[in-house]
Amino acid sequence: MTHRSWFPATLPGERVVLRRHVPANLRVFQRWYADPAVVRLTRYQDSPMRPDEIERFFAARALGSDSLAMAIHLRDDDRLIGTCALSQLDADNGSALFHITIGEKDEWGHGYGTEATRLMIDHAFGGLGLHRVALSVFSFNERAVRSYRSVGFVVEGRAREAIWREGRWWDEISMSLLQSDWKARHERQTADAAIGVEEAPAEPTGVATPVEPATRRGAVMAGILGKRR
Ligand SMILES: CC(C)(COP(=O)(O)OP(=O)(O)OC[C@H]1O[C@@H](n2cnc3c(N)ncnc32)[C@H](O)[C@@H]1OP(=O)(O)O)[C@@H](O)C(=O)NCCC(=O)NCCS
């Protein structure tokens, strides 16, 4: 794979490490995206993906150059437990969409997905200089909504009754995080750490704290994506 500095080889965290995908990861994708429990939370269609669909999805979303996709590994034993990505990277508007799937069900609820999300968001704003990251999530996916909130995402809208699942309609929730929110949060955390205050549970207000003007024009990303055109 050619070297792309904007696409890091690894993003190390405390308990997980994100690495670029390798072709051999297709094997676990085949298992994850054929699993009804994973499909229920991640797909509009309520049926598992076919092997050929998974292969195309993996080639485009995990290995392709149109998204910045990272495999999620546990630091302790290197187990590959999931995948996350920034897609639809838009240099003109400094925006991207975020996606994450912890495919190994026994690893749900241990904080690994939340840590991976935080690493990707830190890279999106701190590394790439993006202005905005958005995502959508089904309203019945409480764990995901809570996870995103704890990283700082706020709800900005709902597509009402967009999903039919388990005999009833559910909303699809749109959430986003701006660089200014992220920056303000970091500054608060750094200040708290300096005086020994523990981080309070996330209570997003939906109101961005004013900080310096968005850095989109000077963003690393604009240059990066410019080169990719
Ligand atoms: C959604 C996902 C990324 C969350 O990552 P995670 O590491 O498993 O989440 P966490 O363990 O940090 O839990 C997040 C929050 O949900 C809560 N939670 C855990 N299990 C829960 C459950 N079964 N129901 C409701 N809330 C739950 C946690 O207590 C935590 O809340 P808190 O921040 O208020 O303490 C991960 O579970 C996943 O990939 N799931 C399958 C695919 C999926 O849903 N993808 C997202 C599609 S939009």
C-alpha cells in the first residue's frame, strides 16, 4: 500500500489499537456481516449480507481509498474485534461520516468501541483538521447512542419512523460533532487534569462553546484530499 501520511498505519489507544486493514481481514468480515445480531444494528435491510456483498463492501469500505478505515485490535492480545471508518471525506466542507462495528459480540459493552471512536475523532479533528463529523444510528441502538454521546456527539435530528424492525417503526437519529465542540472539550479536560478533577459524565448540551474560528482553510485535509483528486 502506498504511504499516505493522512492515513496512519496505527492509532494507538490504551486498550485498543487501530490499524489499517489487510486483505486477510475479509475472513472476519464474512462472519460479522452474516451475523443477524450485527446486521440488526448496522444495516437498513434486516437480512444478513451475502458473501459476495461482504466481499464488495470489504474491498470498498475497508481497503478502498475512498474511506479512512481502520481495524480495531485489542492491545492485550491483538485480537481483531471490529472496524471503523471515516467515509465521504469532503475537503470543500471539511466533513466526513463516521461508522463503527465491533463485530465480535462478546466484546460489546467493554468500552472498546467508545475508545476506538475517540481515537478516530481525535484523528479527524486533530490530525486531518476536519470541521464536522456526522453519523446516523437507529434509535433502538441505545448502547451506540450512549457511546457516541460520551465522545461528544450531539443529536441534531431524527428521520422519523425510518426503520421497520421487530414489528414496529423506529427513528433514525442523526448525530454530529464539530471541531469546536471537540476542541473545547479537550481544553476543559486538560484544565481539569491540571487541577486533578475527574472527568464528569458527558452531558452534551448541543451548544458549541465558541472557540477560535474553524481551521478548515488551513486544514491538513484540504491538502491531502486535493492531492487525491
Ligand atoms: C456501538 C458500539 C460501537 C459501542 O461500543 P462499546 O465499546 O461496546 O460501548 P461501551 O461499552 O463504551 O458502552 C457505551 C454505553 O452504552 C452502555 N451500554 C452498554 N451495554 C448496553 C446495552 N446493552 N444497552 C444499553 N446501554 C448499554 C454503557 O454503559 C455505556 O454507557 P455510559 O457511557 O453511559 O456508561 C459497539 O457496541 C458496536 O459496535 N456494536 C455493534 C454494532 C453497532 O451497533 N454499531 C453502531 C451502528 S450506528
